[in-house]
Amino acid sequence: MKTNIILLEMNMRKIIFSAALLLSISSIIAQDDLLDMLDEQIEEKPAEVAYTFKSTHIINSHTIERMKTGQLDFRINHRFGEINQGWYDFWGLDNALISLDFGYGINDWLMVGVRRSTFEKSYDGSLKFTLLRQTTGKKSIPVAISYYTNLIINSMEDEMLDSSFAHRLGYTHQLLIARKFNEKLSLQLMPTFVHRNLVDFDEDNNIFSAGIGGRYKFHRRLALTFEYFWASHTAASEKYYNPLSLGIDIETGGHVFQLFFTNSRIMEETGFIAETTGSWLDGGIYFGFNISRVFAITHPKE
């Protein structure tokens, strides 16, 4: 009888030990599974790609970038005369067009802008919406997309313009599609539609354009920039050319200085896309610069 009790106790101890061992193994497996699930969740969480461009503009054209909530981008844009004018006009430096440009971040997807230009004494307002953000991670998004729209008003005194306020108006609609390939290289495509209410009898009111621009950062604070637009009306025109601009960005803290050469003197979309009259081959090139300074107007609520 005593022997049977001892055997029973030994069997119970084996059962309890086996059960404890199985529970320990199951606990370890469950912990590993839980860690794997957490790792997967961490990997799947997308990380937004920042600073595809360092400014809201490449040169003339907008980038996908917008001001953060409560931030104001104040820009002074300057275009001199044609460099082929020679020493008398100091290679164009005696003549200049200027625009003052303000862009304000309403929230994390919308920026509004206003601008005043000496060309045709124009005023314009704009909206830029963030539609898609480039992200990295397991479920990455390869490009960022923004939509830009603009309304411009010509305020010059002119009998033809005075006959109807609608004659003074022009519109731009643009899709900005950009990708930051690495810390040095970013490229952007810009399908664009421009409409001008009043044009010469032999010109088109509607112009379709396809633009490409980019930035190559070769130093911590220096980058090469370029942009080019093909416009639908230039092939059949002896007056207008496709705009091409080449420049360099200089970053200095809150400022971005942009120095460049371009064959378009006009800074508004209805101008540099639709009315570029300079030719690189004939020396119709303008030197220009943009100065951008960002101010924090309000701080977002946490």
C-alpha cells in the first residue's frame, strides 16, 4: 500500500512538472508572438519624408512644400533685365521687376498665399493643398502630391481692361508630384493648366503645360536647382519660348537665398508659362534672386 502511494506521488510530480514545463514554453512562445506583432506594427507605421525641397519654390514654380501651421513665408523676388543689353544697362542690372510674396500655413495640409508684382501691377491669391505625403516603411508611399491653384488680377490702367473686369483675370491649376530619392536628390513633375481671359487675337486663352524641376544638394547648405516647362503654344509661336531656369540655393538658418539665371522675367504662372519671350540661344537671359524668410506667427495647440 505504501509503495503504491509513493508511486502515485512520483507520477503526480511528473505530471505537475510536465504541465509547468508546457506552460512555460507556451508563455515564451506567446511572448515571442506578441513581440513579433509589436515589431510588425512598428514597421508598418509609416514615417513621412521631410524636406523634399527646402523652400516653397524651386525657382519660379511652386514645390510640394507648404508652411507649417502658423508659419509665414515672406519672399522678395527680383528679376533684372536681359544680360545681352550690354554695359550701358550694366548687363540688365539697371532694370528690374520685383514681387512681394506671402505664404501662410493654415493647418497641416493647406497654405494660402498673396502676392504683389510690379509686372502689370498685378495682385494674385493662391491655395496649395497637400493631397498625398511620401512615406517610408512597410507600406510606403513613393511620391508626395500637392495641388496648387492661383487667381491673378491685372490692375494696370488700360481702356481694354477697363471695359470689363473679367478681362483682368487669369487662372492657374497645377498638380505637383515630387519624390525625394535620397538626402541629395529630389525631383518634381508639374502638369499645369493656365487660362487668361484676355489675349491677343492670335493667341490661345488656354495653355497646357508639363513641367519638371529638381534639386541636388552637394553641400550641407548648398544645392543646385533647375526647372523647365513645355507649353502647348510655343511650338507654333515665333514670339514665345519654353521657360528654363538654372540656379543655386543657399541655406542660412531661417533664410533661403536663391540665385539663378532664367529666360523668363515674369514671376507669375500666367506669365512665365504663357509669356516667356527670352531665348537662351539669343542671350535673352535674366539674372534673378529670391529671398525667403520664415516667421512663426502662431504656435499650434498641443
